[in-house]
Amino acid sequence: METKLIKIESKKDFNKLTEAAEALADGALVAFPTETVYGLGANALNENAVSEIFKAKGRPSDNPLIVHIFDIGQVEMLAEEIKPCAKALMEKFWPGPLTVIVKRKECVPDCVTAGLDTVAIRMPSNEVAIKLLKLSGVPVAAPSANTSGKPSPTKASHVYSDLNGKIPYIIDGGASKVGLESTVIDTTEDEPKILRPGGITKKQIEEVIGSVLYDPALSDPSKTPKAPGMKYKHYAPKAELTVILGEKATEEAQKLCKVSMEENIKTGVICCENEEIFADFIIKCGNSAEKYAAGLFAALREMDDLGAERIYAVLPFDGDGIETAIRNRIFKAAAGRIVRC
Ligand code: TXA
Ligand code: MG
């Protein structure tokens, strides 16, 4: 199949979205930008279209999808029950990087929810995404637009390298601003619970609905995560990644890079703007946690493209805002290789 790339540089280009939006409503897959990561969309009410998503990504069928909407009124069509806390979160953080899980209505196909009696819903803030959703007129089921197991795509070129030839349309709307996937919050139990940390922090949520918990599985690997997708090894680059934390992280990274290069291993380092570490490849991700989050997945992919065999990522941020999401993703990618110093 030929993949059509549609570049949107400004609102003037929005008319270029019509063809893809109509195809999306009719059952075709369309990859599109959001403020978190690129999504791979299908008409959420069309079972055949949704099943194509799983094929294109190689995604396990027990992993449910997020339904993307452009108007808060669409929630009623999908949700059996909207608790006051869910409504408050939608009103405060939509459009934006928050996914809210609610009890689902019968009309939501089982392949979207992986047979669960709940559905995850999000209204993205990216203008291209909203325009595409509006033009299609349908709720759009969309996981991140990567091949399963790879880092989520934050640029159209990432989607292209994973899915070229497998899907008919990729919309290029530039780099994703947040760079990590949305926060997922479950509102269907007695107490709301964060199943995946992301762009909206626990503190921001608590300012609206009072205290919330993290899914205990986020910090205890022996527990089963409530979000099925959180149990998979994710976001992994081909190279062996080690995360280095703590006050002496830069010095330690320099030592480890030296040893690694002496062993003739192609070694890359991911760090902040103001650091100088000698390695075969160095990718700098800015000086704030927000910039680090925005650049992390692209950096992991770029290291693979450069041919790095080993990556050391210096992570100097230890806060509990977006840092929680950075740690969640990067620790998974490192599969336990974490050095604290
Ligand atoms: O930022 C994002 O959320 C991006 C953009 C494209 O919107 N999407 C995304 O989708 O990250 P995906 O499929 O890669 O991750 C969705 C996560 C998975 O961990 C999935 O298991 C969980 O949400 N999830 C979806 N529906 C659920 C449900 N009904 N109950 C529990 N977890 C659910
Ligand atoms: Mg994903």
C-alpha cells in the first residue's frame, strides 16, 4: 500500500485534511499529530477499521485503545456513567494530555476496549488533531503510532519509519510538544487512580478533585497494572540503555562511556544542554524536565539510527511533576539498568 504524507504547516493547509478525514470516517487508518505523541487513528465505531490498527502496529489484542474526541458532548455517546470527578477533570484539562476512563456504553466495540466494560477517552489539544477529528465527525480510536515495543513517535518521520507501506495516510503536523503519552486516570472505582503518569501531573489533578492514588503496580513490579498496556516492555531502543541518576551522574556517565568505548562499543549519551560528556554520540535534551520529556523518545530513536550499541542517559531531574512520567518511560526502556550515584 502506498502511504500518503500530508504536511500541515499552518491553518492555511487545513483544507488538505479533508481527504484523510473522509477516509478515516470510512474506515481507513490515519496517523496524526497530537500534543503528546502521534496517534494511529481509526473510526472507533467501525470494528474492521479498529482491527487494522492492531495488525499495522503488531499490537496485542488485550491492550485497549483510547478514543479521541473533539467535543465534550461526544462523551455521552460513549460513556454509560460520568462521575462528577470525571466531569470535573474533563472540564479542567480538556483539550489536553489527560485520558479519562469511564464505564462504557454498548455501542463501543469490544476490540476498542479489549472486552473491558470501561472506555478510555481523550480530547487532544493539538489543532491539527482537533481539525481532523472534526472533519471526520466520528470518535477516533488511536494508540501511539509506533510499531509495538518501539518508542512512541513524536515526529511524522518516526511514524513513517515504522508504518510506511502499512497505512494509507500520515499527517505531518511537526514535533509533538509534550513528547510523552497522556496521563491515564481511572474514574470507575471508588477512588480515582492514575494508571499512567503523563503530561498532566498528580498535583494538577489533586487541585481539582482532591487526593488521588497511583496504581500500585507503577512502583511494585510484582503487581499487575490496571492499564493492560503498562505491563509490556515499552519504548525500548535497540541499544542497551542505562539511566544514571544523582548528584554525581555526569561524572559517572563519563567514566562508564570511557570504559564502554575502550571495549569498542559504539556508545551514546543523552543529557542536558549544559553538560559535556565525551562519547561516540551525544544528544542533548534541553535544560528543563519539560524539554527533556519532549526530546526523550526522539533521542532514543536517533541513537538507533546512529548505530549506538549502548546508551547512557543522565537524568538530573528528580521532581514529581512531568519527571514522574519521564522516570516511568525511561526506567522501562532501561529494563532495570539504573545507576544511582
Ligand atoms: O497520549 C496518548 O495517550 C497517545 C495519543 C495518541 O493520544 N495515545 C496512547 O495510546 O498512548 P496507547 O494505546 O499507546 O496507550 C493507551 C494506554 C494503554 O496502556 C492502555 O492499556 C490503556 O491506555 N487503556 C486504554 N483503555 C483502557 C481501559 N479501558 N482501562 C484501562 N487502561 C486502558
Ligand atoms: Mg503506545
